[in-house]
Amino acid sequence: MAQLFEEQHDTLNRYFLKRTAHPWDAQDLVQELYLRLLRTDRSGTESIEKPEAYLFTVAANLVKEHAVRKQRSPRTGDEVNDVLERLFTPCDAAADVDRDLRRQRLATVIARLTPKCRAALVLHYRDELGYRDIGERLNISTHMVKKYLVKALAVCRIGMARYE
């Protein structure tokens, strides 16, 4: 099974990327799949007639479990703070000292966005929704969702560059 996993690693990664909102979720699911296969390998895989089908069945089940976990996880706190946590990464060790100041500045920049633009940003980064889901919630097309997110990130980038 480990050999099959190695052969299918790239395919599995693409499979998870298409079904999750963020690359880090896909990476986590690939790792979890590998761990489950290792456990299966220990208990014996002789009875599995079609190992590749088994591999993708386990992958599909992991995607379902991930979606259920995301729905059940509590949503707490201010939505802007949740977005800030996901977007904020210090550039170097010295930036840790200025973390609070940079967060305040980013919050100010985000607050200046239009309501739909800000909502799209929050739904994407806090709730980890894909473009289609965001479009349905905001009653806009997926193309507009993409435009709002590109605009929001550009405004954040430009706004933060003024402070540096």
C-alpha cells in the first residue's frame, strides 16, 4: 500500500486540492491518508482486491470527514480578527515586535473595503469557503467572488506597503 501511495501521491494531492478550500487542508488530508494506509498495511492488505479503488475510497471518506469537522467547528470571535489571523504573517523575526501594530493597520485597511468585498474575504479566509459557496451566500457569480478577493488582497497589500 505504501508503494501505491507513493505512485499516486501527486494524483491524490490534486484530488484533495480540488475538494478543499485551501492547500494546507489538502496536505493534511494526504498525510492522514498515508497514516491510515500504514495502519491498514500492518493489519494485512491481502484481502483488498483493488488497492487503487480502496485508496480513493479512503480519500473520499477523508474529504467527507473533513467537511463534517469544518461544519461542526465553532465559529467564535470577531470576523475581522479571524481573517487577520489567517492573513497575517510576519516578514522576519523583527516583525514579531510590531505584530499588534501591523494587525491594527491591516484591520484598518480591511475596514475600508466595500461590504461585499470584505464579506467575500471573510467567507474565504475565516469560513474557508470556495468561490461557488461564497457566490451563493452573497448572491453573486463566482467570477465576481474572484474579483472581490483579488481586489481585497491587492488593497491589503497596497495599504500595508504604505506603512513600511
